[in-house]
Amino acid sequence: MTEFSPEKFEDKYTHYFPELQTAYKNAFGTMNDAYDSQLIHAIDQQVLNESEPFYDEEGGFRVDLPENPTERVTAVVVEDDKLDAVLDEYVERIEAELARVFGVDRDSPKA
């Protein structure tokens, strides 16, 4: 497990790129096993490719999505309610994987 530093996470792509890839890849695998692969690929390629992970000591990890994320999904036909629910779950999964990969307790963030 990587030694996590909130200060280093501010420059995350320099210090933690492999760990970020692992967290996103793990989340993708879990979601791809649970849902239609075309939907998961569309979310991954059309929304999450422009997402940004952040960390703050009070709130832990969060993933900010680009504006109008559901409108970006054009590769598949899906009801808005289902897309919203799957996207929310996917983001939660990424945040959980970030916490796991970096060894940060989600209930009481620490570094």
C-alpha cells in the first residue's frame, strides 16, 4: 500500500498516477461485472474520462464530474433514471476504491 499524503495528492498525477489508475480500473471491473458492459464503457469513456478525483481531510475522497454528465452519454440508449443511478453507484465505487488503494478510512479520513 502506498503511503498517502494529502499534500502530495494536490499534484496527484505526478505522485499517485499508478494508484489512481488502479482505483479507476478496479471500479470499472466491479461495475462491468454488475451492469451492461456497453453502458459502463459509455460512462467510462464519455463521462469519467473527464472526471477529477479530490481529497480533503474532512470529507475524504470525492470525484467531480464534468458538467451535464448524463447528457454526455450518447453511445447507448438508456433511461435517465437508470443512467443517474448507475453513474452515482460508479462514482461511489471509485471513491471507495480510492480510499482502499490509499488506505484511508472512509468514515474518518486521515493521512
